[in-house]
Amino acid sequence: MSTTGRQGSPAAVLSRIARERPRPADGERCELCAAPVGEDHAHLVNVESRALLCGCRACCLLFADEGADLRYRAVPDRYLRFEGLTMDGRAWDELQIPVGLAFLFRNSVQDRVVAFYPGPAGATESELPLDAWERVVKAAPELSVLRPDVEALLVRRFDGGGGSCHLVPVDTCYELVGRLRTVWRGFDGGQEAHTAMDAFFAQVDGRSRPAAGAEAR
């Protein structure tokens, strides 16, 4: 349903807030209405451009309705741990991801799943073969809880086998990419990047709760 021209729609409310609220002189602020925000603020996703925007609480609440046809989506604060779920080498190869770390999310505009993996230049995008992703979800149906655009599946695999799989807010993944970009060396990142990954995944695991259906694995 379009939000254009409706007094009570998020777009109309946002426009009114932007006109009435004074613009702060400095400091971090909401990129939609210019309200001041703290350092630990929430984010919104522009579903068309996939850009992340800093958001105040009011704007994030306006765009929290998952069922509405909105240009922006509030990024939720949900962390899940899929116990015992790791992609084997064959499944990883079918997804055509060349390194052992990636995050995947569903792009609602293009109606497909995309993957990003880190490197010295930031995040590199890889379009996943649709049938390969469908086989992964069929084998692990609990992954279907992933919310389009705003949540990602963060997967790490180790050369000797094993790894981890978490559902995280998509902005968490971009935070990881930003950290790794500053320390990445060579093809696999080097020791400093791996140390940073270990610390980051320890934080993610500490914030995560077991995903429903994953305990059976």
C-alpha cells in the first residue's frame, strides 16, 4: 500500500516532524528528521538503495511495521544462534563464496538472496544461485525466520571444519566489515583480522539466544 498523500502514513508524519523540529547545530542526528541521537542509536535501511541511515527512536517506530509497503525499514535488535548448524564444504562451494566468512540477506526489491564477504576493499557482493540457497533452507528450515533487508545470516567456516551461524541485525555485519577493512592483510585477512573476528563473534555469541528449532540439531 502506498504511503503517499496519507495524513497518518509514516511518510506524512515524518514530513511534519522534519518541518517542525529544529535542526541541531552539531553531533549525531537522525538522517530522516534531524533529531539528535546518541552514539548507540538505531538504524534504518533504505530498501531500494540498501543504504543504512542513522535513526531516532520515533522514526524507527514509524518504520517498524513489517507488513507495510515502506521505503525504509527499521533494523531490529535480534540475535539468534543456530546451534550445530554449519554449512559443509559442498554447500559452501555451491553458494560460490570464496572465503570462510560471509553474511547473507534477502533483498525484497529484487526478491533474491545476496551474500557479502569481507576483504581489503570492504564488502564484496556475490549473487547466490537461487537453487543452492533453497537447498540450504530446505535442510535448515529455521533459517526462514530471516527478515528481508534488515536481518542477515552471519556464517563463519573454519578450514579444519566446523564454524558458527548467527542471525544478526544487518548493521552488525557492516560494522564487522568496517573493522576488518582496517586490519585486513592478504587473501585471508592475516592474524590481526582473525583476532578481530574472534573478538567480534564472541560478542555476537554473547548477545544471541538459541533459535527455535535449532536445538534439535
